[in-house]
Amino acid sequence: MTVRKAWIVATASVGAVMGFVMVLVVGVYLVAGNLAGGIGGGSVGLAKGAVPAAYRSLVQKWGNLCPAINPALLAAQLYQESGFNPKAQSPAQAQGIAQFIPGTWATHGVDGDGDGVRDVWNPNDAIPSAASYDCELASYVKKAPGNPTENMLAAYNAGAYAVIKYGGVPPYAETRNYVKTITTLAKSFAAPVTRVDPSKQAAGAITYAQKKLGTPYLWGGNGTADQGGRFDCSGLTKASYESVGVTLPRVANDQYNAGPHPKRDELLPGDLVFFSDDLTDSRAIRHVGIYVGGGYMIDAPRSGAVIRFDPIDTPDYFGATRVTEDGAKALPTSV
């Protein structure tokens, strides 16, 4: 949504550009058929910049506290609860980066940094406490059949007794949705260990964005009739994926967590590409475009410009996201 420096390849004719994009769109389907299979195993690292640098080492360390959790899962919980905001407070009086309510903090808060104080507002205490609480819940339900991590998350949502009673994740819609949400969201915080599966909706999203080439930029633009059909950067990407049935958050830094993160040399048409002045923190992302291949994206760059092709290999390139329907659904409504 914010201004970033960009330039356009002036020598490309409209006909050549359109042909180029159509080849790339077809290529999405061809690649999708050749890259079957999911993310492989291996140790769980954190995706580049997904966790703010101030908390990354804490999440990496405490995310390995017990076998039922991992750093990406812990990061997903923190993001879901507070968006990594250590000052967050909910109407229900949940407090801090891990959103402990006072009663739970009183019994489960730990002095993570060893300074003699258990402070719910201090991430050095709250993040270790969140991991410790997860592991404690996992120990309560360790004899229940099923996946230990899913059982732990179910116990977090519905209580350990419900997991024990039903022999695994209980048949509560809210609990099953919570388990799916966190395990799906965790994929956007994990550094992939193999190639990321292609997005099924990528070609349609590119087609939509392609039709908007030449449209003037509008700050806060969502493409509505009263706005003259104009967009800003994240308004364009949101509308492009909405055209194929995937609902993304409104702003660029929230869109970053809508799926796993392919490496630069693994980008495919349809991936969202992000830009920031702080390459250590996804919450600082300020611009997004849709990758079309060949090192270029379609984006709405800034006031006074139009939707166009721009190169992605600039000093402020942050990373990419391969949008998935489940990944988008897992995102919290506000962070």
C-alpha cells in the first residue's frame, strides 16, 4: 500500500507483453502437473523474516521444548493470538504477546529470562510460558490416541478432559477449526525443506491482474465502482485472488502469511512477492505484487503511476508467498 521505487520496461509492446503473460499462465498449469507431493520432513526452521527479529531466537529455542510443538507452530500461535504485539490486550483481558488471561498466567506463567519476575507483558517471559503451557497440555493428553500436536492444540482450546474423553480431538466444530487453523498457519512460518506445491488458483489471479494493466493507482483502492475501478498494491492482490475464490487480508503484511514461502529461485507465476525496508520482520512489509515470471511482477506501485510490470530484484525485496486457500482461511481476521 505504500510507495516504493519502481520502473517499467518501456521497450516491450503491449502485444508482446500480453503474449508473454499468457505463456506464463499456461506454464502454471504445466508446472503444477510436474511438482506433485507435499513438503518433506526434516527439522523445522523458521521462514525468513516471518517472526520479528526481536523474538526469532526465543521462538526457535522454546519451540523445541517438547516433541508436541516446534518453532513454526509456536510462531503460528503467537501470530494468531496477538500478531506478535507484546502490548496486545483483548476485551476478555487476555494480555501480552501470548494473550494469557490473568488466571492462567498466575498458574502457568514462567520466569523465562531468570530475572526473578514473571511478567506477562515481557516476551522474554511470555513466549517461554506459551511453550511451557503447550508442553504441559501435551503431557496431560499424551496417552490419547491420534496426533500428539493436534491433541495438544485441542486441549488448549477445549480442555484436556475433552481430549481424554473422546480419545483425541473432540467433535466440537470450534475445536476442530482451531486445530486446523494453527496447523495450517504454521506452514507459513516454517522454512520449506523441499519445493512448495504450485498454487491451484495462480493462473486465474494472474489473468485478473493482467486485465487491470494501465489502471491508475489509488491509495486504499479496492477496485470498486465508486473508486473508478482503481487499486493500491494490496487491493490489487486481494481482488486478484478473490476472483478465484480465495479471500486475502486487506494489507500487504497480513497477506504474507497466506501460505508457505518459496525461495527466490523457486518462484512460480501467481506467487505474491513482498518488499520492505526492514528485511527481518514481515510485519514491516509495505508493498506487494503478483509474480508473472522472468523476474517481473504485476503491481500497483505508487500514486501517479499505473498498474504495470516491474522487476522484483530490488534491494527491498523481502520474500514471497505461495497462496493457498487453506492458508488464507487460517489467517486471523485482525492482528
